[in-house]
Amino acid sequence: QQQVKQSPQSLIVQKGGISIINCAYENTAFDYFPWYQQFPGKGPALLIAIRPDVSEKKEGRFTISFNKSAKQFSLHIMDSQPGDSATYFCAASKEWSGAGSYQLTFGKGTKLSVIP
Amino acid sequence: GAGVSQSPSNKVTEKGKDVELRCDPISGHTALYWYRQSLGQGLEFLIYFQGNSAPDKSGLPSDRFSAERTGGSVSTLTIQRTQQEDSAVYLCASSFSLQQPQHFGDGTRLSIL
């Protein structure tokens, strides 16, 4: 059972445009939602994260929107640049003591290509 | 360096051999995590440590997989009697404590011939 569903699988955006990646989760116990950026041959790098007590978080050109009732969250990259071309992963975890705690459950990833 | 360090970066071995993968976390980080990244399965959790103890081993795919952490720092992931389906990138992450963001190393790419 895939607990975090991510879409689209791939995305092509013009330089300066907005990139939008969506994720949906099933487990209502999840309470921490990070996004990671991964370049080829490198490990995932934490980009931005959100907790369910807020509906939006912005850091520079990156914004997470969170909809708790719909169990969905999304990453918006404003003014996308060729250097943003990478694979993006959403993830979720629950942070309490018990089975399955603290481990990140990842979406399948979105390969973003920003063309000049 | 200040980041999570993993070695070797690449490992090629024959089916049936044992392999040991090493992870050196960020200094001061008490929590350490192992994940596996493969084309078919994506990023999968394997095991985490808080200090030297591993409260949750549920992600280890079989009893051929084991991990240990000594001195609250370096961790090794051991795969015995490797199989071709073990081919993947094994990623290690660490965090200051269990409720803090996880920071990943660049992984060990394991290829089983």
C-alpha cells in the first residue's frame, strides 16, 4: 500500500515559470511533511518542510501548501530556473513513540526539467 | 566535512558474498537512519538508531540484513549472502534528535553481479 502518492512523475517547465508538484497521503497520523531535492549521484537534500498546524510555508522561491482535510500537500517553485532541474520527493512521517515512528515515507519522485 | 559521510561510494560484489556499508553521521547527531533507493521501489526505510539502540527494525527486508551502531556515532549496515535484488543505493541520514530534520549522505551504490 503506497502511503504517499506523488504526481506528476515528470514535469517540464519554462524558465521563469511556476513548477507545481502534488502529494497525497493516507495515514492521518502523519504530522511532518518535508520535501527533498535530489541531483544525480547525490543524496536527497532537505528543501522545506511543514507541520499540519499551518496551511502554508514559504522559503525563498519555494512554498508548501498544506490541506489537512484533503490530506494533500504541494510544492510550488516560483520563477523556476534551469538549476532547479532535479528529482523532487515529498515525504511524511509521524513523530511519536510507537511502530513506524520517525521513519520517512517517500513519494515516488518527480523529475523536473526547467528549459531555458 | 560537515555532512553525512558514507563509504564506500560504490561497491560491486558477487552474489552470495557479504558486504558492509559504513555511515559516519554529522557530529552531534544522536539519530541515524538507513534507507534504500532503487528504481522499482523508490526510497524505502530500513532501520533507525537513537543512540546505539534500534527501536524499529521493521523495515529490514530479510534476516540477511543487519545494522549496528557503536559509540553513538558510526553505523554499519551488513548484508549477508547478497542477492541480485539487493542492488540499490543505500542511503544514510542523521538528525540532531528523533524529531529533527533528517540530512542524507550521498549513499553507497551497491551492485550485485
